[in-house]
Amino acid sequence: MTQLQKKYSEEIVPQLKKELGRENIHSIPRLSKIVISMGVGEAVQDRKRLDAAVEHLTILSGQKAQICRAKKSVSGFRLREGMPIGCRVTLRGKRMYEFLDRFITLALPRVRDFRGVSPTGFDGSGNYNCGLQEQLVFPEVDPETVNQPQGMNITIVTTAKTNDEGRSLLKAFGMPFRTSDSKK
């Protein structure tokens, strides 16, 4: 059991039971999965860019990244159906909690001019999306191996029914949400 899993079961569940006014622990929101994706549009011209993105995503997630292929042909982008254009990883269970712990405690504080993550990244169903400009904020990625910084999207899927429940869950995990007065 990871440190964050233990914190969830021992501290967060009782806190959310009181905060949400629920008795049944199965109705308390929890994490379902975390999906990390990298769109590598330059892979159309240079296959090495996609290979590097897959390698970095595999290193920082702890499991092999899946290559995503184009669903449609778009002549303006010189893209044909079936061409590799990105990669993604879906984390569940122990790896999910380990990644979230490293993301909150190690990666986010290393982001330049970090003032907190946007509180508006929720989708209406309690799931949270945020993006990073480069993969170098993760200490696992060796800066010597990075030729081009690559951005990524991180989706945290919860069982929460509303954005407020999802926000309460992520705040309890320690997600540093930006306050409304420090917006750009």
C-alpha cells in the first residue's frame, strides 16, 4: 500500500464523510484512473520524436506507453489515417497513487513560476484535466536525453458526481489549487 493510498483510507475518507454528510464509505469519491497523454504532431515528419516521447512517458509512468494513431486523414497537416501521432498511458491502482504523489510533491513545485493549478480544469463530472509544458519537471527524465521539450496532458478520473466533490477529493490529496485572487 502506497503512502497516498494509506492517507486516503485513514484520513481522507473520514474527512470527506463529514464534509459531504454521507455515512456509506462507498459513496465517497475516489480515484479511478490517471491518463497521461502526449500529442506529438511532429512525428509525421520525424519518427524519432515519437520514440523519444514514448520512452519518456514510459520512464515517468512506470509502464509501457501505448502509441495513438490518427483516426482520419487531414491533408492540411499531411496526416494519413493510421499514422502514429501520440502516445498515452492509463494508470490504475498502486502506480496511479505513486504517480499522483510524485506529481503533487515533486513535479508541480518544479514548474517555473508555479502559483498553483487552475481550479477550472474540471469537466462537470468531477474529473480533472491539467497540462504541462515539458516533461523535464519530472526528476526521472534525464535532461541529457531530451532534444525537444514535449508537453503532456494529465487527466485524473474520479468517481465524484460533481466538480465540487472532485475538487474536495483532490484538495484532500494535497493538489495545490490556485486561489481566485492570484489569476494572471
